[in-house]
Amino acid sequence: MLDVFEIIDPRFRDLILPIAWLERLHTGMRWCEGPVYFADQRCLIWSDIPNNRLMRWCEDTQAVGVFRADSNFANGNTRDRQGRLVTCEHRTRRLTRTEPDGTLTVLADRYRGARLNSPNDVVVKSDGTLWFTDPTYGIASDYEGGRAEPEQDGRYVFRLDPRAGTLAVVADDFGQPNGLAFSPDESLLYIADSGGIGREAGNRHIRAFTVRADNTLADSRVVTEVTPHAPDGFRVDEAGRLWSSAGDGVHCYTPEGDLLGKIRVPERVGNLAFGGAAGNRLFICGHTSLYAVFVNTRGARPPAPKRL
């Protein structure tokens, strides 16, 4: 059996369970992405992008099935403050919300009159705003969406206020913005730049931004470089540590960027999510398979929204 945990810093020992192992829950996919855990339904939904479908795994029965057969080449997923599924779609180049009756509501598909590139990953803040990245991966070929020319003059990170219906650029200097996550207190927003994927040169790092009171970003800094491959999706735990995808598995970093250790996975990792009854089960989207491993920490939970 694969030696799952690689300890680089002794502090990593406190975050792992020596008796836990890496479980492969399902395989046979082409590129797994966008896992989101539904605690109230004890299930995980994730994307199989090239196969153009959303998948669902049930924790109680271990059953796996197709949640949505035609997902518009969905990538990143999250839940909003009302528990509804929010999805980044490559083919339609839009951000959508799944309503309780199964219908789709388009949240964003254009900025200043031009179509978005291909929304990639999305997170929700406790105030209900949605923050998502818009690289060009979904329009670079027909494999993950539909080949097309970009209409935006940049590869932006957006903030959407669904109540006001406003869409704003919060960062505009990324090669290819990818995964993103808030710190537990939402004072920081971390964003991956995977501009080096498929290129000899380009960014392969995670940056941190200070989140101002007016929901703008400031004080950008590189937290860590991620190799092999590049950072794609990542999550933050209850202590603010970053758990990032990489070419050899999952890397765990302190908020300051120190590499504590790795969870070895036998294929490239695209994204991950905390879940399970206690929030201590890490679900990992490998290239072709969905994995899970129990760890000795919990995923960060957003603070309660402020009363107005």
C-alpha cells in the first residue's frame, strides 16, 4: 500500500492519522474537479469535465451516480449561503446556480458586454458574495469546453453580489487565475496562479490578498510556489493552513507558506474538499479517480454573516 503521508516538518505529525489510509472511492473519469460536500445530504458532488457531467457519491451507501449528465463542461462548484449548488461552466462561459427544483439560474456570463472566458473555481463569502476566477482553459480546446477566442482583455478574478446584481474585477494581474479560498476569518483571500501549466515559463504559486471592509483586495504577496506541476484547487483548514493540489498529491502549507508535508496520491490532483460528519475527511479529485483520507484537522467554516 502506498505510504500516504510524507512528513517534511514535524508539525505535520499533529495533522495526520497514522492509521488512516488513502481510499479510492471511484474511478473511470477523465479529469476530476470541483468537489463540494453536502453535509445535510451526506454526499459529495464533483465534476468530470471532459465527460461533460457532474457526479455524486453517497456517503451512507457508497453509491456513485451521475448527478447531471449534461453539465456544460462544469468545473468548480460550491454552495451558497442558502445551500444551493453554484457551478462554473466552461461551455456556456457562465456561473450558474441550481435551484431547489433543479432549474438553473444564470448568475454571471458577461462583463462589460463581453462573454466571460471560462469560469473555473468559485467560493462564497459569509456576506453572500461569490468570488470566482476566469482563466481561458475552457476555451483553449474542445476537450474541456469549446474552442473560442477570448472576448475579455484579461484573465480576471471577479466578485459577484447576487443581491445587487453587480459584477466587479478584484484582481487583474494573473497569468491564469485558478483555485481560491478565504482564510477562516475572511481577512485574506488566497488565489492560485497556474499560468505555468503547459508552458516552459509561467506562474505556479498561491498568492494572498488582504480583504478590505469594502470587499476590495490589497497587499498582494506570494505565499508559496507549488511544484511539481502547479497549484490548481485548494482548501483552508480551521487553523488557516493551506491544503493544495499538486502533481504528486496534496501539499499542506502554513499560512506563511512553509511546507509541512504531503499526502501522496498516485496521480495528479486537480482539487479537494473537506467533508464528512466531523469535517475531517479530505476528498481528493485525482486525474481519473476520487479519493478520500481522514486527517486530524477540520476544514474552515465561514463566520456567521454580520447582522445589518
